[in-house]
Amino acid sequence: MSKEEYFNQYESYIAEKIFLTDETSQVENEIYENMLSFTISKEYLAKLKVTDFISFMSRIKENRKSQLNVSKTISDLIYYIWHDEMAGQLRVNFINSNHSELPFGADLEFTSNEVDIIDEFLHSEYLNEIIWDKLSDDTGEQQNKKSTGISDFKLKVYKEIIRKNARRANIG
């Protein structure tokens, strides 16, 4: 299977209609409607590079920017990407820029580029599953949290603002 075949299965992502709003109270709808996820099997790993994903993501972002530019919304978009290791997925989302923070329950570690996130996804040990031996028995006790490193977990995220083009005032 080729990288073209891999991305063909996600081709519909490029033209998907985005849910746009200026309201921060609509965050659950934004998450549900605008999140995209990618999975990958080990057979594709040798064929796919970080740059292939960057190229595909740029097509998605261009489409979302086009939709934003013709919309009646005032705000810009926040584009963000992260690797959900427990789900074995690379995830992408778009929310309006009126949100003061990203909608995660975890502490975040921001990275300056998408490459870090995509590279982490492509090199994950857990692309298809997490092996039972790798799971810890977390009873919630502080001592156990220290030993498993759960209290130190930070989700690595890349985010950027997709700006709506300024409209020219019709003076005349």
C-alpha cells in the first residue's frame, strides 16, 4: 500500500464543512464537529514521513481558512494538533479564537511546530494497542502516582491561529 492510498482514506477531511461560531459556550459542538483523527498501521510506517502529514494538514487548514473567510463569524480559528497515545491517534481540531485556553483536562506542553507531534505519533510504540504489560495498576494513591509518573504528565500540543482575512470596507 502506498502513501497515496493512506491519505485517500482521509480525503473527505479536506472538504468537510466546519462548524463555525464566535461563542465560547459552543465548545462541545466545536470539538464534536471539527475534530479529525488519524490512525496508522505498521504497514504504512515505512512509507509515510512527517512531511507527508504536514502537506496533508496544510490542505485541510487552507480549506478551513476559505470557509472562515466567507463566514459571518468575526473571530479567527485556533488550529491545534496532538497525539492521543491511548487512542493510538493523531488528532486535529479547530475552535474559535475567543477561547482563552484549549479544551483539555490535562496540563499542556506547547511545541513550536507540528513536526514534534507528528513525529511522536509515527514513532509511538502503541499504534494499534497498548500491551497489558505496559499498563500500571493505578489505585489513585499518591505513592503510586509518584512511581508511575502520572502526576507529571503533560500533553504535548501544537497550536496556531488561522486568521480570517480582513474585509475591505465598502466606502463610497
